[in-house]
Amino acid sequence: MATIDTSLVAKLPLFAGFATEELDAILQEARSIRVPKNAKVFEQGEDAHSFFVLLHGHVRASKVTPAGEQVVVRYVSPGETLGVAMAIGLQRYPATATAVDDSIVLAWPTTAWPRLVERYPSLATNTLRTVGGRLQETHSRVIEMSTQQVEQRVAHALLRLAKQSGRKVDNGVQIDFPISRQDIAQMTGTTLHTVSRLLSGWEQRGLIESGRQKIVLREPHQLVMLAEQAPDGKEP
């Protein structure tokens, strides 16, 4: 097994505060896996055999509801953990993780988690901090779904993705991974038709550009105003 360079992970949130020799020991139990675009890292309901850190690419986490509807839970960016089911008391993966572009993950066997946490308690602390941040994000989305119109929810979703994985380009800020209108619909609890109508309208107004699963926010400030407007259409 090839040795994994500690410089690849030293600055990642999971490994904050670790010395080089500690990282070397932790990485000895990991393996690097290439995940092609559209391939699954793991599936909902599958035994949680491994936990992962995303080194390169982007991963979509999605759940299928009891009614058979697919919901996009979140997108995972480089440096983030995924599949740490044991850390939250689960024996099976609660969602499906799918690479949205060619990706690379580091994988550890789940059986290594208790031993690593006992030896390096900061692993648990850093993971809890990450899970807490995601919980806050989930709370925000629940409030949006409960109180906001579809236009506001879609604007919030685009702004959140741009903040997470935005890249400055000549004509604005591009969400730097492939994302379809269906993905946005599944993130915001609405239909493909509604998302298509909204994005087409915004494109005509010069707020965004979209095509071939790429979205550029040309006027992020205008989208912020749309996201934050009161239900009567006035600014809060």
C-alpha cells in the first residue's frame, strides 16, 4: 500500500492539532480510493464498513424517503468527512454518497474508529464539531422549508452552494461542480418544473447563467435580496 503524504491532510478539520508523527500513524490505516463520476462511495442502508475523508472532487449525499422520493441532503466538499456513522451511533449508512465528479477519498475501516478515538481523542472532538455544524445547517434548511416561498428556498440553496464551493470567474461566481436542476429541486423540496421556471426567469434578468450542469451567479447580491425578502415580497 502506497504511503499517504501527511501534507494532504494536515490542514483538514478532522486532523486539526495533530503532530506529523500522529498523522503518520493514523494514515497507516487508511487507503486512497478513486471514485469515478456518478459512482457511489456507499449506499443508504448498507453496513457502515468504512469512514472517509474527501480529498478531491465533490460528493452528493441523498436519502430516499419511505414514499420513494429522493432528497438531496447536502454536498460534500474536499476536506470534509463522510460516512462516520459509528461516531453518531449508527450501524448503517443513513444516506447514499455519490461522486458528482471524479473524486478521491481516504477510507478507514469502521473497526478502526474506536481504537483511533481512544488513542487520539481529538478525532472525536473534531468530528463532533463537524457534525454540529451540519446540524446547524440542517436546522436552517428546515426553517426555510417551513417558512419560505420556493423562490427564497432556491435562492438560499444557490447561495449556500456558492459559499461552499464557489469559484470566481469573469462573469461572477461559479458553483464548481456539476449540478442539475433536478438536484436543486431535490434540495429545496419542490419540482423540476418550478426550478426550471425560476432559473430561466433569473437567467433572463441577468442574475445567473446556467447550462450543462453548471451555474454561475452573476449577481449574488440580488440573489441575497431575493432569499431574504419577506413573504409579502418586501425586504425584511
